[in-house]
Amino acid sequence: MALIDLRSDTCSRPTRAMREAMAWADVGDDVYGDDPTVKELEAETATLLGKQDAVYMPTGTMTNQVGIRAHTEPGDAVLFDQNAHVYLLEGGAPAAYSGVLPRLLPGVRGIFTAADVAAAVGQPHPFFPATVPAPVTLLCVENTHNAGGGAVWPLERLLEVTSAGRALGLGLHLDGARLWHASAATGVELEEYGAPFDTVSVCFSKALGAPMGSCLAGSAELVARARRFKQQVGGGFRQAGIVAAGALHALREHRSLLPEVHANARRFAEAVAQLDGVDLDPAEVETNIVRFRLTRGTAAAFAEEAHRLGLHVLPSGADGVRAVFYLDISPADTDRAITIAAKALATL
């Protein structure tokens, strides 16, 4: 039987309708600003997020890192949650590309407080030279939070944190790679989630199932600056409309399907939580990511045995496992994944 691949929602495949849209996309040279499909995708994304403009790039890592670069200068300090994707899982790019100093916040499942932000920035005193510490200029938030198991920021907490950042004079960037999932789970509109932020990064190749691509949305001024850095890091496309058409199709047709993805993830979590040797609270599975801890054996051994039986999951550290659900995974696949997980656990 076919392997059930739950390593990431980036493992989705384009649908036939998406392939048709890509095959016949109207295209031009994006570096010259001539690709009509790219421009349509950028305009539609900006509107959904309540921003003036957006710029299309190949990856979410690029939109995040270009966003950081657009907000900062080398030597600035940037506030990240201690387990933020942009800090842990983007190849050290904040330091390598923007030359910024990460300052880490003690988030719980990726969610921190206004007090955490204020404490990280600190209170300057006139007796201490202002030129000595790295100036904190940017606050980054991730919603939903990957390492937090797809946790969704409560809107009230999000507004408290962003208000604190704004009062401290910080720029505000949202890593919203899976913001579509947050909106689907809560009913909060994308524009409302994006409103407090200067820039928002959203990904089309995760939740929405497009083959590639992300957008960075923000003010016209910030997006214009971001376009410079996109080109600088090699993000300039040529006939990018071919892939932008897949993203546009996903944006329009796939967001309504996300509740079913959440239902499959929750059913898997509820079943696996009952298995001997697993530490998992199903109430913490809010969207499409299921993370659990093994209380016996190792994550590596479990992942390898599950793979042998037909289920691909990712080990995370010595005892952590991640399984991510997406549009391609059916209820039948979910049932089979539960069965394989139980068999793999029994071997540990």
C-alpha cells in the first residue's frame, strides 16, 4: 500500500484542477514586473490580509528573512519565541543574512506575554550609554506555531503582545505560514489577525497545497523595500505565473477544506493518546499538527518502524514525534495511520 506521509504538509501534491490552472496561466517576466498572474496573486493576498501590497517569493523562509531584513539593520536585536521557526529552522538566516542578534522569549507552545516583551527590551537609564546594547527593533510572532503543535494565538493575547511591542517602538512581523489554519480553526478573519503587524508572511505550499511559494504583505513602502532584498537573495522569478497560478488556485479553492484536515488530525491525536507509551493531550491539537512524546523507546526507533509499516513521521529530539495532516490525507489514511502507529509502538 502507498506510504502515508505525515512528515509535513509540504508533502501535498497539486490537484488536477491546480495543474490545469498552472498549465494555462498567463505569464510574463516577474523581475520586470510583467507577470499578470503574480500580480493578481499579490493583490489578492494583500487584500485578504488587509495590507497595501504583497510580494511573491519562492519560499516561506525567504519571505520571513526578507521581512526581517526589511525591518532591521545589521547589529539590531530581534525578539523571537525560543522555539520559533524563523529562529530554529531557517538555517541561521537571521544572523547570516540580516546580521541581527536574536533575543529569545520564554513562550509556552510558542505563545508569550506582553510582560515577556517588556522584560526583553528592558528599561534604559540615562546613566547607562544607549550605544552599548544592541537596539531591539523588531518583534516576531508565529501563528500557528509549528513547534507548539500548531497552537493558535488567542486574539486577545496577540493584541496585548503587539500593543506592547508597538508602545516600545518595535516593528512587528508575523510568520503566518499556517495563518490559514488559525483562521479556519477560530473563525477570526485573516485581516483581523494581520492588522496589528507591519508585515505578514503567508505560505501557499503548506496548508493550501500549492507546489511552492509564499507572499510577504505589508505597507507599500515596506514591500517596495522587500522587493529589493528579494532580488538580492536570488528570489527574482522569470515566468513565475506558472507556479503563482497554483498558489492562486489554492488560495481560492482550498481554504474551505481545512476544517476536515483539522478533524483528521484531532481523530489521530485522540486515538494515539490512548496508546500505551504515549504522552499526548488531544486538547492541545488545535489545527493540523500533532506532536507527542514517547514514554518508552526512542523517537528514532518509532519513526523507523512506522516507516517500515507504511507511515512516515518525523522524530523530534530523543522522544518527540511530529505528524502533520493536510489536504491529501483522507479519513481512511488517518485510520490506517492510527493502526500503524499502534503496531510501531508495540515494538518499542
